[in-house]
Amino acid sequence: MSEYRIDDLARAAGMTTRNVRAYQDRGLLPSPRRSGRIAIYDDGHLARLRLIGSMLERGYTTAHIAEMLHAWESGRDLAAVMGLEETLGSPWNDDLPVAMPANEVRRLAGDKASYDRLVDFGLVKRQGNKIIVTRPQLLTAFAEMRTFGMTTETVLDLYESLQPSIDNIALKLVLTATAHIRESKGERWIPSDDELEELTVMLARFRQLATRSVQQSFAASIEQTIEEVLGEYMAYVTK
């Protein structure tokens, strides 16, 4: 399990340290472990912050969130609840947000127009005096594609056209899992402690299987498409 100081935790969660302290003061976030005078947070805290952020984006107030979280934890083992939150809220990949110097971000972007589009896509965000790149590996890949002669505009057009399809695949997978839980457990099922552990294991395995299945299917499709396109090209140039 990873450990974070408050600055690192806030950056990973995409919020300010002031917000982290405020959520802790309001009882939304469990107290950190202390190492001397240093507060040490872990992946459970990060998962809770991401859950809070997601609920705020959906229009819930902090008071509503506190009420729901307290009701959820009431009569249940806190470790089991945090385990489920960690499974739901922990990142599925290693392309995590990082703070980068402005000149480095602009170099990776290529030009101002591309930089502005990255901001519009949410791939680059300003946080106080810092610039946060939410998908640094993706941004580096964009920059590398330029070395093959592609313009950043072309790469970003491709990203913009593909992302809705990727989001749709993710939505279908999650809706399928949700429908399975509703059909097997009932519309208003609230898991017991034992069921909560079972649900956590199932969701963790589901995300592994779903990711692997999509990656393998995409790789097979790419391989077949390359063969077909290359075959058509070779047939054309050798006429």
C-alpha cells in the first residue's frame, strides 16, 4: 500500500491540501497515521477523496456526503468499507497525474493551440501556481508521435474522435456488472460485512478481467487491420 504526505495525497486526488484538511475536519476523511509530526495517508484515504470528489461532481453537498458515508459505515467494519472504496477509487493504470514545469508542458504540447486543446480535454490543469498533467504518459506519447512527422493537431483530432468510443466501452462493461449485481442481489441490496468483502474481491477481479479482455481484443483487431491495410497497399504499389 502506498503512503502519502498531504501534498502528495492532494495532488493524486486532484484537489488542494486545504480541501483535504477540510474533509478531515468534517469527518469525511479518516485521520492519518502519525510519524512524529508528519501525517501519513494511504491508498484508503486516496480512494475516499476520489469518492468524495465524484459525489461532489454529481451535485451532492458535503453534508449529504457525510450523512451517506456515516450511514454506510454504521454497523459495518470500517476496514471492509475502506477496502471497497480502495477497489473502486484506486487507479487502474500507472499514468497518474504529476506536476510539471510550464515550459516542459508547452514543449510536449508543441504549440499554444495544442496546449489550449489539452486544457480543454482536461489533460492539463492549473492548480495554483502549478501545472498538473493528468495523463503524463499519454502526453509524452503525443509528443513522440510528432517525431514521426505527425502534427499535434492530427494526434489530438484522433484522440478526440476515439475517446467517446473508449468511454462507451467502459460504460457498457460497468453497466453489465451493475446489472448483474442488481439481478442477483436485488435493487436495494446493502451488503453485510461478509458480502462486502466478497463484493470487493469480485470488483477487483472484474476490473482485471475487463481491462485484459479489452486490451487483448484491441491488440488482435490492430494486428488484423494492419495486415489488411498493408496487404492492400502492397497490392496497389506492385500493380
